[in-house]
Amino acid sequence: MNLPIRGIIPPLVTPLISNEEIDRKGLHQLIEHVITGGVHGIFLLGTTGEAPSLSYRLRETFVREACGIISGRIPVMAGITDTSAEVALEMAARYRDAGADAVVIAPPFYIPIAQEEWLNYLESLVPRLPLPFILYNIPSYTKIHISVETVAIAQKMGALGIKDSSGDMSYLYALIDR
């Protein structure tokens, strides 16, 4: 799939009325505000969206509601990071059915892993993904800084890009050079 992944793709907060209810009016206003502002895509369920704090049901509802509002105007990427590969795959399928265009994958949180283990995880996960994927480097939460070499291997697996939240400018420049 050739998605127009470019430009500004902000991570959205998840507007809530309660722990189990999306603020639909707030979500609509937020999406219209960022689209009117000229963004080129939207990233749902990252750390800004507090995905690990939300139930799986609420995450799916959020993606479905957001995709309905966006209605194909710009690409939608949804985070599927989880400690379980099977749950990540299930979320990816549900988000595809809800209208997402791609998924975003960070290394599983909680348990620190090495580059080789992260690659093994990707090699297992990627062939079963129902949507294109983007990597998410956020070492402050995953305890692994995805190496430039690992990103290059993931690109060969089909990664469309990477969201880097490491704050490491040398790393960012190395990615760009690669």
C-alpha cells in the first residue's frame, strides 16, 4: 500500500468523558481543528493518547469514532503496542476494520529487550499484520533505543517510517542519513 506518509502527523490526545466513554463532541472538534490547521495525518493511541491506560474496547471505539470523523481525508495511524503480540495483532485487525490506514508499533513495554529480541518480535508480527506499519522509538517507556541498523532491517520488512521520541538529535540525523 502506498500511503502518503509525509509532513505533520500529530499524536492526538484521547478526549474522555469518563474512564469508559469517549468525548465525541470534543474528539470531533479536536480532529477538525488539526485538519483545518493543515496536518497530513493523525496518530491515535500513542503515549499522548494514553493508550496503555485505556481498555481495549475503548481504544477500538476511539479509533472507529476518529476514522468516522476523518472520513478518509488524511491517513490515520493507530498504535498497537502491547506486551502480547497476539493482542497487538487483534487490535491491528480491529483498527483496520474501523478504518485505520496503518499501525504504529513500539517495542513491548514493561520488559526490557535487546535489539535481537525486538527484531525477532517484528519478524513474527509483521507478516501477520493486516495493515502497513510504522515504528515508534520511545526508549523512556520501552527501555530500548531502536538502533539505526534495526530500523534499516525493519524498512526492508516494509516499515513505512519511524516516529522518534528519543530526543536524541544525533540519532535522528543518523536515521536521516541512512
